[in-house]
Amino acid sequence: MTENPSVPGPRRDLAMHNDWFVSGWDHVLPRQGFPLTMLIGTASQPGFIGSLDDLVKEIFDGHWDMIGGDLDGALTFSWPDEEWDYEEAPEGPEACEARRWEQFGAMLTAVGFPVPKTVRDLSELFLTWGLASREETPGGTRWSMPAALPLPGDLLPLDAELTKRLDGIRWTMRTGPLVDTLVSHLIDDLGEPQETLTSLDRLAAATGLDADDVRLALAELVKSGDAHVQRGQEPADAERLEARRRFRLFMDWEHFHETRLQLSIAGDNT
């Protein structure tokens, strides 16, 4: 999304919590949850004292398009000017928005939380849920955020489909960089071997990862159908490999390149 071109350049760098995307809140909350988290993260930086309204005024002269203007802007699940994908949501934007609100409202009321209507309402829920803290001090209002955000499923009754999707996102974000590092070693250093006799310790030494991270990367490759591992003539469980014991790693490079290319293309189109 583009910002209001009339707004002067920010006088303070916006900050985003490292845990936002991996936690999965982006797939649960209205779209303003993302810029609100950015706003609170910025307010939590050393040197800022005041309300979120003060910060919006300081950075954006009181109007920020991403939150719908100011903290009293109405929450929505879709961007007002986005091009609608009728293949993904054939019911259209209005019906999709209504459905998302029905699901979101039911989820919150089921456990006794009020359904927020404005960005300000949502900021109060952030405090209730522990995504943020606000303290009144003699010097003024101070904001903070925990190092690790609570997960949506710890606070809200997510349905099975959403729970599975968020678990998959967290797994992919956790293992993705590890897989990249391991595969770079297999391709660049070993020349894409079909079969490798190795151990977690050896792969850890070659990649700079620790043995537990190598185990996670192997588990993801096996789960994705890109590899399998054996000890002797028997299949082995990648998640239970011991650090020093040797195993054979079999890579299906054709499958790896085909599926990873498809994932990359799909990601570029989102």
C-alpha cells in the first residue's frame, strides 16, 4: 500500500516486532493489526514518551493511511483499493468482509473478549492479550512489547483449518533459512550428490549450523518429499537422528528444483 504523498517524511524510524509474522496474528486480525503493531513497536523504542495518538501526530502529522487515518478509523479485513481475487474469494469483497467479521466476532465472543470496531479498540485488546504493555510514569506514558508475542491459539479458539495453516507458517519460517543453508552446502560444496554418507555433526561443521538445526532442515526436506534418510538398509526418522551416528542422505533433486521453483513463482505473485 502507498502512503499519503502529502505526509512529510517520518521523523522517527518505524519498528516492527520480529515475532509478528511467525506468530500468525496477521492471519487472524483485521488488516490494521499489522500497522498497529508497527506503531506500538515504534512507541516502545527508547526516547519516546506519549500516547499512540502523539506518535501518529509526530510521524504522520496525525493522518496515516495504513490505519485508516487515525486510531478512531474503522477496522477492515481488506484494503479499500485492492484488486479483488475472484478465484480465491468468488463471493466478492463485501460478502468476504462480512464473513470474516462473522468468524472473527464469533471467535472473540466465545471467550468473552469484546469485538473491536476501531484501531483504538484493537490497541486495548493488544494490552489485554499481552501483545503490548502501557505504563503511566511521572515522565509520561511508556509502551513496551514482550520479546516473544503470545500465539493466537493460546488466547483464541482457532478452528482446525486456521490452526493447521498457522502451524505450517511457523514451521516454514523456522526451517526455511536452515534448509537454504544446508542445501547451499549440498549444491555448492558437494555438487548435488544423489547420495551422501554423513552425520548431523559433519553437516553442522560444514554449514555452521548446530546439529539440532541440521536435524530440523533434514526433517523439512523429508516432509516435503525432497529427501529421505537411511541407516544401513532401513529408513530412518530424520527427527530422531543422533548427532554422531552416520546415515545416508538421498536427495531427489528433480523434485526439489521443481517444487521449490513453483513455490518461488507462487510467492512472487502474491
